[in-house]
Amino acid sequence: MKAILFYTLALFVALIIFLGLPLLGWGLGNIPQFFNNPARLTYAIVILFLQLFSVIYNPQVGRNKDDRKSGVEQHKIDLILIQIFSLAVVLLAPFSDSHSIGVFNFGNRIRFLGFILMIPGFTFMQMAEKYLGRQFSVEVTLQKDHKLIQGGPYTFIRHPRYLGILAFFTGISIVFRSLLSIILLIPLCVVLIWRVYAEEALMKQEFGAAWEAYCKKSWRIIPFVF
């Protein structure tokens, strides 16, 4: 019973963030027009299915026990900035679409290109968290008995969750044709890169030669680029 309540609450919160906030950004007094566009209607449906997928595929997210190793430096400002920029994209993208402010005019078809990034991006985030299991944490930290994961999405990319985040929010921006929210992704990218270097310094300290060998056969976020 507790598990059902937890999953229901998690789904509700996710829908508030990724559907409720976009409706707020669009304008609560004009909700019917939001759903008049096929791409925006598809967005609402896709968000519902993605969140259901998250609950089914990765039910332990948010429930893992925190078992940090002692002496690991904790970062807070980066988490706050990531949340601020992410929520800002979710609000700003539909706002700019609704008011035709800072949008790119390439017709409605380009909106559907956003799903090509949005859906795989979300899936990649979930896969990354799934493969980490109990080792997953939103903070830059190591858990007790921490292991170096090199399978699944971590085979060639050392930070697949960050790739997923960037793809997901870029996809949302394109669905709403918002150039403003794409620009907002630049500081989000800077914060994620900051975390990448902080995490890699920690991993190198913990795993030494094994980490260096892993780095030689993988990329940080984008294959062949970074």
C-alpha cells in the first residue's frame, strides 16, 4: 500500500512539474488553445507516458537509502542552479510560444523534431539512474562500497544522465519553438560541466588507474566531442 501511494505521489508531482508548469507558463486562462496545437497535445500525452514509464522502469528512484562515505565534500549550489534553470525552461518555453516572444518561425512541423530529443533524453536519464542503482545520488558524492559502473549507457559515456538532461530540455524547447529557453540551456550546460569535472576528480581519487583506463575508452557527455 505504501509503495502504491509513493508511486502515485511521484507521478502526481512529475505531472505538476512537466505539465502543470507549462500550462501555467502558457496561461491558465487560455488552456484550450494550448491543446489546439497537435504538437502541444502530443507533448501532454508523451509526458504522461514518460512519467508512467519512469515509475514502472525505475521505481526505486528517490527511495534509495543515502549511505555516503564520510569525508566527501557536498555541493549544494549546483543542485539549486540545475533546478532553477530546468524549471525556468519548463515555464519559459510555453510562455514564449503563447506570446510569440523569442520563438523561431519554421512552421509547426519543427515542433515534432523536439520529441526526437525529448523522448530518448528522458529514457537516457532513467537508464543512467537504473544502472547506478543504490549508488545514484543527485549530489557529487560516493556511496559506501561504491563501484565503477561501465555497462549500459555508461559503456561509452561517463555522464549519460547529463546528456539525457540536455537532450530532454532541448526537446521541450523545440516543441514550444522557444529560442529563449534554448538560450537558457547555456547556463544549465555550464553547471553540468562544472559537476562533470567535480565528479571526475572524485572518481579518479577513488578508482585511480581503473578510472583512467575507463576514460581512455569513453567520452564525458557527447561522443567524439566532449
